[in-house]
Amino acid sequence: MTTAATRHSDRRISPVFLGILAVTAVTGWATWTGFAARPGIAVFLFVTAAWIVSLCLHEYAHARTALHSGDISVGAKGYLTLNPMKYTHALLSIVLPVVFVIMGGIGLPGGAVFIERGRIRGRWRHSLISAAGPLTNVLFAVVCTAPFWLDALDGVPADFRFALAFLALLQVTAAILNFLPVPGLDGYGVIEPWLSYGVRRQVEPFAPFGLLFVFALLWVPEVNGVFFDMVDALLGTLGIHEFETYCGYDLFRFWRDPNGICSVSP
């Protein structure tokens, strides 16, 4: 099996990732209990840490799928340890996605792991490797929204509910945007193996700019409005009210002056 070709140390979970998990757990507890003097700080740390956890899982899914598809080099590169410091582009993988969240409440993972595609045979395998990342965001979104569509929110503090709703919004936006067939995003990676060689050569120079292009496009008010209307409608079918995601984002931006709106039930 391909996993036999990787050392046990190559698959050991990194202390860095465990530390991020610990921050998520502690700040989640602080958000739930209202332990922090300013709840927005706890929400900010909880959502940011949980978002980084999802980024790590996103890239791990790419690497793990590549491993089972024939690229055994991912182990030696440290991709199976869930350590975000091992990614090829730490700026694109961690820093920019967090900045995107802070600036616009947009969940958009960046490119990170380098897959040696020459080791992999079969177009379906190449497509599956690209799809594995955003499918992880879909799964994360299902977990975040489960308390809402299962109607299991009795006793859940408002701040924690708002934070969970905002985190769900990030996962949904990440899944939708990453599945766009734009060069540099996973959606293009899904269809790329099925394109002709000539088309791939023509598109290749634009791949480094795809992520920034999508983010810039979302700053256009008309595009942003249509996109988030669609996201809000989808979350609404899962039991999350637009008010809850708004309040989650409002708490997340704790440095802004509170307006008191979120203290009132919708």
C-alpha cells in the first residue's frame, strides 16, 4: 500500500496543529461560558482558530488523497502532519485566508500543498485530489450547521450560537468559491485533467492570480450582494438566520464600536 512507503513520523500529528486545536477548545469554552471580559475577543480567537483548523484539514485532504493516488512524496514534505508551517505557501495558505475573513467575512482557502502530479495516473484521481479540499469544507459546514437544522440549540448561549453561525458561513463560502472553475482554485483543478493540452497551456499563466481575482471581484458591491444573498438563502434552508451570521461577524470584529443590535433576539 502507498501508506507503507511513508514513515510513521511523517504521519504523526504536529504539536503545532494540536496547539491550534487547544486554542479552539479553550476559546470556544470562553465564548460558551462568557468567561472573557469582552466576548468579542473570545469569539475572534475561537473563530480564527477554528478557521485555521479547517484550513489544515482542507490541505490534509488534498495530501491524503494524493498519497493514496500514488504521490508518496507528500509524507516527506510534512503535509500529513497537519502542520500549517509545512505548506508550500504559508502566506497563501494561512495568512491571506485569515485576512480575507477579517476584511470581508469571506472564507477563501488558498493554494498550499504541492502535489507531484507526474506520479499520479488517471484523470479521475487528479480531479478527486482537487475536490478533496473543498469537500472537507462541506463536511465542516455540515458539522457547524447541524445544531441549527437539528433544532438542538436549547441552552446554547447566544454568543456561541452567533460564532458558530459565522463559522458556518465561512465554510459555506469556502466550499462555493473553491469549487469555482477559476485557474488557481480547486474547481479548476477538478476540470483541468479533462481539458486539452492547448487550453491548459493558455490558462496556466493566470493560475497565480485566480485567488486574488475572485477576492477582488467580491469587492464589487453588486457581485458581493448577489453572492451573499445566495449564501444567506442556503444557510436559511439549514436553519441559520441572517441575523445570527451578522451578529457572529459583528462579535468577531471586536475592535469596532458595539452597536447593541445583537443583544436583541431576532
